[in-house]
Amino acid sequence: MSTQHTTIKHTTCSKRNAINNAQSACAINEKCADHTHDVRATITTNERAVFLSKKSAACTTIKQEKTTRTVHRIAVLHGPNLNALGRRDAHHYGTETLSCLESYIACVAHDVCLHCTFFHSNSEAELVSFVQDAPLLYEALIINAGAFTHYSYALRDALELARIPAVEVHLSDIYAREAFRHTSVIQAVCCMQISGKGKEGYREALAFLAEHLNSEA
């Protein structure tokens, strides 16, 4: 009888110990789980902070690069009869008006950090005066002198006197037309001539000037 009681007592104690051990293990596991969650949360927070810091630094760098890009001022000159674009021979000059052409040039110029001022005149004297004063306001010129291209030595001399980069542009191919158009008296004082590429010739001129002016900055 005494032996049986002792056995039952030992068995009960063993069960209690097992229950206590299990409860302790559960408590430890819960504590570990909470600690793991805290560590993960800390890592996630730290990673997010690092990511946001890098993102902020990258955005700052991009803003600084955009801010430090130099915008160069140039003038685009159009000579006699170019105000009649859209009404002239579409085969040679296309169907766009001068206003449309200037809008196109302004958009392209903006993309390469150039600011354009446009000037048109049918008067040789007005074009010469503009070119003479150009170095005070502009860093370079694009000029489509129209018919003055072929004989205006006054305009040629003004371009030479200005001593700023100038690109000669023609919508049509002057070398595929009448013989008198094959001569350009201003070509020698321009750093580049673009002929027969339509309005894309202006894009080429703008790209050239942007690269040239940036290399000198």
C-alpha cells in the first residue's frame, strides 16, 4: 500500500515537472520569437533608412546636375522671303510656316540647353546690324540668309567681324538647284554649312553648337 502511494506520488511529480518544463520551453520560445520579430523589424527599419538615404542623395545629385547645366544663348536669323514659308515652292521648302519652323527649333534647342532668339528680315541692312551687335548678347548664330547667301559681302563681313561661331543652314540643297545658288559668300566665315536637310538641318546645327559651346565652357 505504501509502495503504491509512493509510485503515484513520483508519477505525479514527474508529470508536474514535465508540465513545468513544457511551460518554460513555451515561454522561452515565445521570448525568442518576440526577439526574432524585434530583430527583423530593426533590420527592416535600418534597411529602409539606408534606402531612403541613398535615394535622397541620388535625387540631390540629379538636381545639382540639372542646376549646374549651362544654358547658352544663341540667335537664329532668317533672311529674305523666308517669312513666306508655307506659300513658297513646297518641293524645296516644305509646307511649314516660319512660325512653325521656329517653334520646332525652340523645342530642339531646349533639349540641348540652348536658348534661341529669332530674328527675320527682308532687309540686308537690318541683318547686318543684328549680326554686328550679336556678340553683346549671344554666344553663337544660326543663319539662313536666303538669297543674301549668294552675293551679300556686307553680311559676310559682319559675320567675320562678330567673331562668334556661326552655322549656315539651308532648307533646300543649294547645290542641286540653279547655278547662281551654288555660290555661298558667307560659307568661309561660318564654321559649318548644312544644306538640303529641311528642318532637320537646324537640329544638326543646334547639336553642333551645343557641343562646341559646352567644350569651351
